[in-house]
Amino acid sequence: MRGKGWKDAGDKEPSESGSARTETGRKRRMEVAGLGAIAEVLLVVVVVVVVTVAVAVVVVVEEQGGRRLSAIRTQPARTGGTDHAVCNINESIVLEAAEYLVNLGLKDVGYRRVNLDDCYSEKSRSPAGDIVASAARFPSGMNSLTDRIHALGLYVCCYSDSGWFTCQLYPGSYQNEYRDAKLFQDWGFDYLKYDNCAIPYDDVIRQGIVGKYQRIADAIAQLASDTGKSPLILSLCEWGEEQPWLWARRYGQSWRTTGDISSNWGSVTDIINRNSFIAWASDFYGHNDMDIVSRHNRNGDLTYEEARTHFTVWALMKSPLLISADLSSISEADLSILANEEILAINQDDVIGTSITPFRWGINSDWVSNSTHPAQYWSGESQNGTVFMLINTLDEPADMFFNLTESPWVRAGRQYHVRDLWAHTDNGTAVRNFTAEAVPGHGVVALLLQDAGDEPDNAGPPCARPHWCIHKNGTLAPVTSNTSLHTSSIGLL
Ligand SMILES: *[C@@H]1O[C@H](CO)[C@@H](O)[C@H](O)[C@H]1NC(C)=O
Ligand SMILES: *[C@@H]1O[C@H](CO)[C@@H](O)[C@H](O)[C@H]1NC(C)=O
Ligand SMILES: *[C@@H]1O[C@H](CO)[C@@H](O)[C@H](O)[C@H]1NC(C)=O
Ligand SMILES: *[C@@H]1O[C@H](CO)[C@@H](O)[C@H](O)[C@H]1NC(C)=O
Ligand SMILES: *[C@@H]1O[C@H](CO)[C@@H](O)[C@H](O)[C@H]1NC(C)=O
Ligand SMILES: *[C@@H]1O[C@H](CO)[C@@H](O)[C@H](O)[C@H]1NC(C)=O
Ligand SMILES: *[C@@H]1O[C@H](CO)[C@@H](O)[C@H](O)[C@H]1NC(C)=O
Ligand SMILES: *[C@@H]1O[C@H](CO)[C@@H](O)[C@H](O)[C@H]1NC(C)=O
């Protein structure tokens, strides 16, 4: 069911270049699952990354007892470690979230996964040792729920923990990894968020964080080998505490890079800042998970501009896109943010899997870590051109200027068509540089630049980047503004 579903999601096989990015994790799965399973694994991974967008969902809750649904796009919803309301889930809430995904058109733009988070089970395992779905919250049973959600054309995801218990002290999967993975698969789940609470004492585990997560990865691989089914997609959640971007791709398809997000601008900029230094770690086979798109989570502590910035950054950095919101009351404005297909297309790009990265920090010097004023000028490749993202971290409107060749993905001597991915307009042709005027405070600009041929004659000085640019007769390129750089270059010569 899953294999077919994934293909129905309209995703393509990874391209040649994508396939070439062999990862250790892939190799591991190949060894265990055998060649036949490999193609499917790749397909799934692509889907996750990209189409994860498509998925989403669910669950959950809200702080003051209100209900919170999380729609997700590739990843799990919050773990809700301190939020007891997060446990306020049941089968009707989950099913309703799935129905809203369909009815609001979110499924059509790619949100296709409904994630259960913590608190779905009884507090104790069965006498046989299995996790048991909560009889009070899921009276119809898990298979009934997943059947109904699958019938809507959506996938369903589940949650467990690498320790003795989950964060809300329901059964964790430590020492039951294979048993639980099998149960989850039998329940119709195809994806597992795996948390990091209640870990065993050292004299029991005698493993570090890597070994702890390898246990579930081994179980998933063994299960795939035993059943011939696709491996569960694994979403690691250890809050970025032990540099998962360095090792988690061996085991899973995404990893949280930070602690839980809060729905305020400071939390958003802090997560952007942290991820700006590890953006390179996202590709088709593994994703920095920046946590849920949270505005829809906590009653809109973000302004509209902030929510748009939040969503844009998460999407263009190829984070899983997890909606967490009460979809029954989501506003048109919020919906339009989540459903921006031009932005989603880049998140789901099936040719380019890597994140955009900063090329200039802006207000602060390059490479400065600053949780309130992260990098402002970003670019990256896409299948249709070069993506630029500008974040105005100031509280007031600002003009934002960049030279095209500040980005490594732009060709010197060429001009570019400019597409505004929020205004959905063609904004003329950029020669040498571009200025976005009066970008609102905490706002964002997302542009797609497409090569439009050679720039006009006399577009400017002979070299847009004059540093060490030289005529073949040995004359350094003239510049309009300041030639002192060149003078020092001559010294180097
Ligand atoms: C689920 O929770 C909602 C809200 O608390 C409630 O109205 C509904 O009856 C519950 N459904 C089940 C199956 O418990
Ligand atoms: C590239 O353009 C095609 C054709 O307009 C579109 O279908 C696709 O979604 C675009 N991809 C990206 C990543 O923008
Ligand atoms: C972060 O950057 C802003 C803008 O440059 C600056 O005002 C602020 O002091 C910086 N914060 C820290 C902690 O350095
Ligand atoms: C692109 O043009 C549209 C329509 O005029 C305008 O609303 C938008 O602000 C422009 N975008 C940029 C980045 O200048
Ligand atoms: C931007 O490029 C245009 C066209 O080459 C040029 O006339 C203008 O001076 C440039 N602006 C800046 C600030 O470099
Ligand atoms: C943009 O290019 C112009 C002309 O080469 C140069 O003077 C200016 O310093 C550049 N600005 C940035 C931000 O790179
Ligand atoms: C070298 O080429 C530059 C640019 O065309 C020209 O201005 C300069 O006079 C030339 N120098 C010599 C020594 O030919
Ligand atoms: C060129 O830049 C240097 C170093 O920033 C500065 O001292 C000098 O005054 C500038 N010259 C001109 C003509 O702008």
C-alpha cells in the first residue's frame, strides 16, 4: 500500500546527480534490504524530503486545553515534552485533521502525512510485551484509524522513543526496537519519529547517542529484510544536542537540529541562526529538521510577515514542513502561506536536494552567530534557476541590495529574469544587481532568477567582482568606486 501510495504522490525517481550522492545510510540499507529494496528506498526518501511537504499532520494540541492539530509535511509534530495538552489526542481528532488536509486543499499541494505524536498508547505494554493503543482515545483501534486515513490518500505516522519511556512517560522502545517497529508497520504506519527522553543509565546502555539510534535503524533494516516491505522512514529527534547532522543520515531521513520551537520571532531567528551554519547537511537523503512551522501552533504569536518568513526559510532550507494548527479554524492568510506552491516547489525540487545557504550575513559580519540577527542574504540552486532569499531582521522596513555574483550560482556577464515567489509576478530583468525595496521588518523576499542571456554592453565595469580580475595584457580591471583593492592586488602580483 505504501509503495503504491508514494508513487501516486507524483514523485519522480531521483535524478542521476541525486542518485550519485551515495550515503552511508543508503549503503547500510542496501546491504540489509538487498538490491530490490533500494530503488524503493530512494523513492521514499525523495518523497519524504520533498513530498513530505505533502504530508502532514496532525495532532495535537494546545496549551490551554484547546485542540491543536498538526499537519505535517515531512516530519513529526512536536514532542510536547512539557506541554500536557499535547496529550489531548484521540482518533476523532486525528481523523478530523486528515479530513481537513483534504478539504482545505493542503493534500493537493503536497501535505500528505498525518503524524501522531506522544500519548497514543496505554501506559503499560501488554503481557506479551507489545505497546497497546489507548482504549479510551483510540477505541476503534489503530488499524481502523490508519485504514480510514489511507482511504483519504494520506499516510500516517507514529512516534516512539529511544529510551525506556517517551517524554510523557508512555512506553519507549529501548530493547523493544524490532518488536515495536513491526507493530508500527502492522498498524499501517510508514514513518517513525524517534525521541530522546528517558534514556537508560550508562551501565545498562554502554552506548553513546549514535549507538542508541543505531539500535532502531538496525531494527528497521532487519524488519524490511524480513518482510520485504519498505523500511520505515526514520525521523530522529534528539534536539540537535550531539550534532546529528554529522551522523544521523546513517540511520534516518531527518533529524531535529534544535530544541522545540516556540511561536515567537526570537525562537524563529534563533533556529535560523543555528541552522545557517549547518545548512549544507540537507540533501535528498537527509534533512535538517527545524521543527514545526509553528505559527499555526500557538495562536499566532507571530505576525503575518513573521509567519511568512518562518515558512519561507523552512521550505527553502529543505526542512520537513510540519504544520501544527487547529485546521478547523485556520485563517485564509495562514492557509495561503502554507499553500504557496512556488515556494513548495523548491522545497520539493526533485533535481536539487540541497538547502540554500547564506552568501552574506548583512547587518553582522559574515559567519557571526547571532540569535536575534541571523544571516540575511541567501541563495541556492533549483531545477529552474537560482533561488535568492532576503530576510529583513530589523524591526523596520529596509531596502535590501545584492550583487548577483555574490551568489556562487550566478554567471558573470549574464542577466537574469526575476520571479517574485510571493508576489507571483515577473519583476523584470536584473543586470549586475537587484534591490528589494522596503522589505517589511521581519519580512522576507524570495526570488527565482533565471538566466536571460548575455548582459547588455556597457552594463558596468568589465568585472562585477573586480578583485583580481585582469585583462590578458596584464591590466587590472578598472572599477568605478574604489581602486585601492586593486592597488593592493598589484602588490600581491
Ligand atoms: C476526542 O476529543 C474530542 C475533544 O476533546 C471529543 O469531542 C471527542 O468526543 C473525542 N473522541 C473520542 C473518540 O474520544
Ligand atoms: C520548475 O518549473 C516547472 C515548470 O513551470 C514547474 O512545474 C516546477 O514545479 C518548477 N520547479 C521548481 C523547483 O520551481
Ligand atoms: C546581534 O546583532 C545585532 C545587530 O548587529 C546587535 O545589535 C546585537 O548586539 C547582537 N547580539 C549579540 C548577542 O551579539
Ligand atoms: C515584484 O513586483 C510586484 C508587483 O509589482 C511587487 O508587488 C513586488 O514587491 C516586487 N518584488 C520585489 C522583490 O521587488
Ligand atoms: C547595479 O547595476 C546597474 C547596472 O549595471 C548599475 O548601473 C548600478 O550602478 C548598480 N548599482 C550598484 C549599487 O552597484
Ligand atoms: C556590488 O558591486 C559593486 C561594484 O562592483 C561594489 O562596489 C559593491 O561593493 C558590491 N556590493 C556588495 C555588497 O558586494
Ligand atoms: C590593456 O587592455 C586595456 C583594456 O582594453 C587597455 O585599456 C590598455 O590600454 C591595454 N594596455 C596595454 C599596455 O595594451
Ligand atoms: C577607497 O577605500 C579605502 C579603504 O576603505 C579608503 O581609504 C579610500 O578613501 C577610498 N577611496 C575612494 C576614492 O573612495
